Amino acid sequence: MNSLTIRHASSGLRRCVRSSHTPTAAASTLAASKLAASRASTSRTYAYATSTTRAAPASSSSTTTPVRRAAPASASSASAPSSATAAAERQPPPPTARNTAASTGASSTREQRSLEEGLSDNPLEIDAGGEPSTQPDWSRSFHGMSSQAFSAEAAAALLEPIQPDDIEVKPDGIIYLPEIKYRRILNRAFGPGGWGLAPRSETIVTGKAVTREYGLVAGGRLVSIARGEQQYFDAEGIPTATEGCKSNALMRCCKDLGVASELWDPRFIRKFMKEYSKKVWVEHVVNKKRKQITVRKDDEVAYPWKEVRS
């Protein structure tokens, strides 16, 4: 083979090789362009997502801010009830046992009158329609006072000496006769129903005491007038204090009739205290305070005190 033939063969071989490499280069160029386009698309997608994420707070604030600004308006509109709601609120609740009892108790409390304002118990005036009455008005009358003496039997019962066993001693050393024993003496003198206490004034209620004037009527005539009094510590104790006031007035009226007159005789008091009473030291069982009190010799120290050595 000559040199010319060799050159033609080499030239053809180079053309074949060149022609075989040309499609590969074109494919590589096409793949590179597609890769670049894909990267560009991915970059745009990432940039869009990033911008959307960063813009989200602004979008959220823009949506929540109007809601917050509109909330007061909504609250104000809710606070202003409609006419139907106001009418429903004005209607009273359906009656039940509970609210009926509560309303009844409240109305009765408003209607109750405080006992500390007085009892409004003035004695009734006897009205005979303008005609003369044969029944004395004991709230004002002094009918029969000192008109005549009592019978000997009544006087003996009234002036009978008091037995030492009937006399009580208070812790402060004052001797007294229980009010029930005054009533027993009057019953012996005049008989049950032969005497009575007639109120002559309204009950006066002060901050600490109750007082009222009474008249003792025996045998159809007035025999004594006295004003009773009794202390109280709570408004709920005023009714009980009125009974104590009545008994105190009875005791003072009986003093005018000579009943238990020894209790006001200083010599009798000193003699009785020497023979029948003693002084002891006692201690309060709760607060442990000690003091000296007076008791009868035949009595024991009562609760809440207990006897101790001085």
C-alpha cells in the first residue's frame, strides 16, 4: 500500500471518529442546558417559598389585627342588650320554694320592729261610750288606796317573819328573797286571784335596761305603786327582761306591805351574814381567774367557779 492510500485511509478514519463524537457533544450540551434550567427552576421555587415564609407573619398580623380592633366593638355590642333581652331580664324568676321563702323572710325582716325602739304597750284606756264606768282604770286610777286596813289574817300572812332557809345570798354579799316566794306570801294573804299587778306605763327600753311602772291591786283596790327594772345584754333577751322587770316591781310593791322587811334592816343583815354566810376564794374553770365571793355556809360553789385555797 502506497503512501497516498494510507493518507486517504487516515483521513477517512478521522472523519469517522469526528462524526461519531459530534452527537455525543450535542447530547452533553443538551443535558447541561436541562440541568441549568432545572437548577434555575429549583432556585426560583426556593426563592418563592422563602419569600412566602417570610411574608407569613405580615399576613398573619394583617389578619389578626382587624380581629383585635373589632373585638371591643363586639364586646360593646354584647353589653348593650336588645329590647327582648332586657324584657326577659325584667321578668321575675319562676316561683320556687327557695326564693319564695327568701322573699317572705326578707319582707318579714323589713316589717319587724326593733325591740330597742320600745314595745308600744301603753295600758289600754277603758272606754265606756261616755257613760260612767264601774271598773277602775288601773293605768291612772288610785281607787281604794289607804281606804281601810287588811284583815288580821291577811296582815299576819304579810308580816310573818322570813325563815333563814328562804333567804339567798348573791356572790357580792347581797341577801334577797326569790320573787316566787313573794307571790306565795301574797297568795297566802289574799288567795290566788285576789291580787294582781296592773301596768301603769309603757315599757321603756334603754340601751342596757328595761323599766316599767306597775300597780299592786289587792281586794279590788290599789295598795302600792312601784317601777321595776331589769338589765339585759342582747336584744333577744328583752322579752325575758320584761318579766324580770315585772318581778322587780312586785318585790318593791311588797316592801310597802311589810313583806320580807328584814332584808332592808341593817342589823338583821349583819346578823344573818355572820351566822349563815362565808367568804371563799374561787377560780374560774375556763379563764382561771381568781376572786373572793360570798356563799351560804350550807351551799357549794356553783359552776363555772370552783373553790380553791387562797
